[in-house]
Amino acid sequence: MNKIQIFNPGKVVFGADSLDQFVADYLKLSHRRLYMVTISPMVEKLGDTLSQFTAAGVATCINTTIVDEPTFDDFERLINEAAAFEADSVVGIGGGSVMDIAKLIAAQLHSEQTVDEVLSDGFRKKRSTYVACLPTTAGTGSEVSPNAIFVNSKGSKIGVISPELVPDAAYIDPALTMTVPPSVTAATGIDALAHCLEAYTNKFAHPVIDLFALEGVKLIGSSLLKAYQNGADAEARTNVALGSMYGGMCLGPVNTAAVHALAYPLSTEYHIPHGLSVALLLPYVMEFNLTASPERYAAVAVALGSTATGSQEEIAHSGVQIIKELIKNCGLPASLADVDIPLEAVAKLAAGAMPIQRLLKNNPREITLADAEKIYTSAFNLQEYEEKI
Ligand SMILES: [Fe+2]
């Protein structure tokens, strides 16, 4: 069995009114200057929270400018603001980008290290600034993971993984995801499902993480369509939020593989949102991979509700079909052509994915440049593509 190291937040609260629990817990700490990274739609919902902080003598500084994956410039801008505010604590209340930058700010706030040094050597100092995360989407699982994503000056995504990026506390209230629009629910939900699926079928899969991964596949597979169709379905929202948290627990110790590696160039080159990039490639990478691990892909199919019979490979194929149908029923595009990517881009996309060996090395089947080209080409759903041109 592989050795595994798991870093979890010191406290995880999952359930209704977790936001209130965050406030109650925070006020028991000695921190009094809270730098809050959040999203504009949350500011109104945070009215009571802010009043409680003010009444307790906690000063807050709110930043709502992070709407996409944070760039180096975003990071410099926000960390300077947090330092000028003399923040002694940080909270991220939002989607993955908001939580990622909150974690990075807390880790770097009193550090002399530059971002480039962190990227090459990791964090030299232990994080000394308290950070909590409260997700408002069910997708990245950043609230419990040691991961954060940056976009560098060339537009490439850089993943940072460090125990210093595991928050002190995570508060997950599925009700905070209720107002997420259906298209975002769908894309972020498929991303969360992919975190679980890529961990379970990973070359470095581990029995501890398998528990979260397979259960996450089951929870999201059974509830994502319901959450997409009716955002107010509390049970479906809860299941997807829990599955997303499980996905986050998979990210540090095992992490993702080829779906994510091949998805990155779609975001870099064509600015396709992360969850959608993942959805566009997930079934095709599954099809490519399943011969390398038919038993694991068959278990995924069963977790997704397949009742297929036959060989492990046949059952595994039924899982790919279920994923394709889920993506279609959730209103997401099923072909790279649907997001205006030309077929001629395949070679460049494949060349862009190959350097992402930190994820490709996790894939259950080795992927060569030619394989990557084949997978991108299959993601055009060529028959449909030809009908369009
Ligand atoms: Fe992801």
C-alpha cells in the first residue's frame, strides 16, 4: 500500500447555519482584524454577520474583486490591501477562486518569500495567520484541500499544494449554494464529480481516499441533475455539497489526473471556465482510461447507478454513458465545437497539456502526445462536428 499523508482542516462544520457557527467560533478567538474575500452577491447576505463583528469590536475589510481564477497581479493587490489593513485573520466566502486566494494570502501575509520562490521551493515558513473558508458553490472542495490555483502572467494555470494552504476551519452550509444559477451548478458539480472519479481511478489511489471518492461519485451522481433542475432542492444541494467536500478531501493526498491536465489548456487558450473544461473532456478520458483499470471504472459505473451486466469493461462503459447523459441533461455542451474551438487546435491543446506531468503521472494509463491528440479529437464528437461545418 502507498504511504499517504492527509492534512485536513482543524475543524469542519457541515450543515445548516454553518455561517452562524463561523461567527460564533471566530468571536471566541483573539483576532480582531478580519480580511474578507467574498463575492458581491454575498455582501448583502452577510449583513447580520458584519453587524455581529462590528458589535464585538472586530474590524473587517471586504474585497469582492475576485471573480475568476486569481492572477499573480490579483494576489499582489489583495495581499497589499490585507497588509495595509493589518489583518490578523482571513476568511474566504465564495467559490474556489475566492477560497484559493484567501488561503494564499493567509499563508503569505507575514512572509518575505516572493510568489516565484513559493512556486519553486514551497512555503519556507509555517502559516501564522488564521484562515477559514466557506464555499458558496459545490465544486472545488478548496475549503478542505491543500490546493490553490494561480494564473501566471502567460495565462497558464499553476497549482500550489501545501499543508500551509489547508484552512484552519471550513464551514459548509449547503444553503449558501441555493442561489447558484443552474449552469454554474452543473459545471462546478461535474468538476467535483471529476475530483472524486479521478482520485478513485488514480494510479496512486489509496483505500482511505477511496472511501471519500466513491461516496462522492455516488452523492453527486444521484443528486446533481436534481440540484440543476431545482436549485431549491435542499436534499440535492446537500448531497452535492457533501460530494464536493469529499472531492476536496481527495485532492491533497491523491489528486486528479488526465481530465484535469487536458482541461487546463482549454481554460488557458480559450478561457473556458474550469468546470466546463472538465465536463467537455471527462467522458473521453474515461473511455481512453477504462481498459487500464476496468474494475475501478466498473465500480464508478455502479456508484453512478448503473445496473449493466457483463464484463467489467462493459459495466465500465455504461458509466461513461451515464456521465455523457448527465452532462447533456445538465445543459452543458457535449463537444469542443460547441464552445467554438476549431478542430485545428488539437495539436496545440495536446502540446499544452503534456507539460502538466504533475497530474498526468497520476493517470491510470500513460498518455503520450499522440494519445492526448486522440482524446481531444474524440471530444469534438466528430460526427456532430462534421454536421456543423
Ligand atoms: Fe477541478
